Amino acid sequence: MNIKLVYAVTITSMLIAPNAMAKDLTQRLGVGFNSQMGVTQRLDAASVRYWMDQDMAIQGDLAFLSLSPINDSGQTALGIGGKFLYNLVEEENMSLYAGGGIYVFDQPVDTSTGIRMKAGFSIGALGGMEFFFQGLPNLGFNVEIDLGVKHLDGYGTTFGISADSIDAGVHYYL
């Protein structure tokens, strides 16, 4: 047998196999929940993620929280934002991706410190992974970490990776 033919078939199989094994989310819409694990900007959100093709997705998040502390007037926190995601590595039940996002929010009180704030924004780059458990092909769990600029009136501006840079979420794909 010709050794060049064996190499050609082997290399072609290696290039084709990852795409054939990867979970295909092309043109699928995931609805779910996105939660920031940090304490200074914690604002959980309803989330929608749409994969335009096997490599690119967009995500929109909407957060709403009504606070009614004892002996104080009620307050409302609101946030809206979006992300662009690009797959870097695809496996059978997991993908690693990178992207960027921007968020704006109005969060009147930091519940961990009691500091009164007016508004804020966040912009930055992110890396994350989405994984699917065997037997749950439509339920994707994601974890992300971001590097960016965050600003809260009354709290200040930060740049870097911190506890509030870690996100987790879950999406059910229709």
C-alpha cells in the first residue's frame, strides 16, 4: 500500500473527525439563566443564546431585581447586555470559546456593603466552556471568566480578573 495514501487518509480523517463529533448547535436557540458569582456586581439574568453557525454565537441577558429591605424604601436593579462568542475547541459534549461582552446596569445598592450606587457598565473579553452531560443533549451548562473594565458609580472602576468576573449559566436548546 502506498504510504502517502495512508498519510493522506489519516490526516483527512483527523481534520474531519472533530467536526463530526462536536455537538451541533447551528441555528439553535438556548433559553436559560446566567449568574455572576461575584459579590460587588451580582445581578443574575434571564439569558438567550443563539448559535448562528457551528463557530459563532450571540447572547443577550436581561436582569431585574426588586429589593424591599426592612425599614427602607423599595429599590429596583436593572441590567441589560450581550456577548459575542466564538468556538475555539469543539469536543463531543463540550466546547471551549472566547468572545467579548458589554453590559450596562442600574444597581442602587450593593447588598454586601450597603454602598449606594447609581449606574454602571462592564466591557471586556471572555473565555469559557459549555458542556452537555451524557443523556441531556439539549441542556448546556456554561462557565466563563472575563477580563475587562467594570465601573460602578459610588464604587469605582476596576480592570482585571476578580471574583465578580466568573459567570455560570444554563441554557436549554430548542
